[in-house]
Amino acid sequence: MAKIFSLDLGTNSIGYSKRDTELGNNIEEQLELFGAAIFKKGVGNGKTGEFSYAAERTKHRSSRRLYQARKYRIWETLKVLIEYGYCPLSMEDLDKWQKYDKEKGLKRQYPVDAVKFEQWVRLDFDGDGKADYTSPYQLRAELATVQLDFSQEINRFKLGRALYHIAQRRGFKSSKGETLKEQEEAEKETTEIVEIETITLKKSEDKKSKDLSEYKNNNNLPTAGCAFYQLEKEGIRIRGSIYQAVRSQYRDEIKYI
């Protein structure tokens, strides 16, 4: 006695049948059970044709996650800057800004009443109501070319504002696995730790930063911030231009400063 159970998988249905070869000489006599389960399609119909419900539901997910990651990165940067006296914002105001608890009724509140913080964001370090720099790039260029006295609070705030600007931008980093690596290997019988740093820039990152690197080298500029400021002075818009920075260039700028 042979029994056969079959399934036919469709885009919005599943057909099924159960057949017993001992019941007769043809398929109609041998079929014990058959039918189909029909369900809602996984695609919809729009003006341009069919579209995936799953893709429609998740198409903005990556943007939301990038925005969320950017907020967390900014908050963590501010936390360090506040702790070491490089930002005129209080930890209490930062907690109100970053903490959200639906059950306790806590909503994130931007520190609109923190006057000194607003002045800091607007590059007004002397509090006269006017920005001391035309852009954060000018500030970063000054920090890379002029040795400031960081025992003075105003200069510490300038450095903190530059680091905050770099944290906002972050820089491009490819996700295909060939990024900058710092590896540690245990070598020698004495178990001495030998640090090996491989400065291998990925092709995608190298391509992204090629124009900025060439411009920086041709103009003998020490950092990406200096290059961006020089481009600004030449009337070239930074955002959306061919001059893009990668994360390693921002890292090198911070080290240089």
C-alpha cells in the first residue's frame, strides 16, 4: 500500500492532495483528499505595478536606525565633553535630553533653556550674541594650525565644539569587511604582546576620499577640517560635493589637533 501526500506552493495559495494507489486504477479513484488554502498575497498593486508589503514596511528602517545611531553617538560625545569641561551643558540637562521612559512618563527634552549651550552650538564663545567663526570648519582649521592655551575655559569649549562637529559627521566607513584594522598578536616565547597595525584602506573608502585627499595634499593642508574650510573660502559647497571624508581622516584630524 502506497500513500502519497503532495503540496503545490503558490504566491498566495497552497494546494494539497492525498493519494492512495491501492484504491483504484486511476488518479480520480485514488485521491482521498485534495484542496487548496488561499491567503492574502504578499504583494500589493500600486500605480507602478506590484510591490512587496515587507519592503514597503521596512524601506525607512535603515534611515530610522541611522538617525537613532547618530543621536546616541552625539549624546555619548557630549557626556565625555561635559565630564572633562569641554562643553557648557549640565549632566542633568543631558539626561533629560537622552532619557525616554514611557511607563514613567519621561519624554526627551532638548535643553532649550541652556543659554550657554546654545551659544556654544552657534560658535558664540564670548557670549556677545555673534558667532566667532563663519563655520565649524573654520574653528577646526584654527585648532589644527594654532596652539591654543587649554588652561582657559573658552579654548576648551572651542576644542569641545570641534569634536562635537566631527562626531556629528562621523565620516564614511565601508561595510564590506576591508576597513582599517588594529590587531594584537601574541608573539615570542616570552608571551610579549606585539601590536601590529595594518593601515589598509578599503577600495570603497579610498575611492570615496580620493578627491579630498588629493585636494588636501595639493594645497599642503594638514587635516580634513582645513581642507573643508579652504573649500568653503573658495565658495564650494561641502555637502553633496565630490569632496567626502572617511572615518580614518577624522580620526587622524583629532590626533593631529
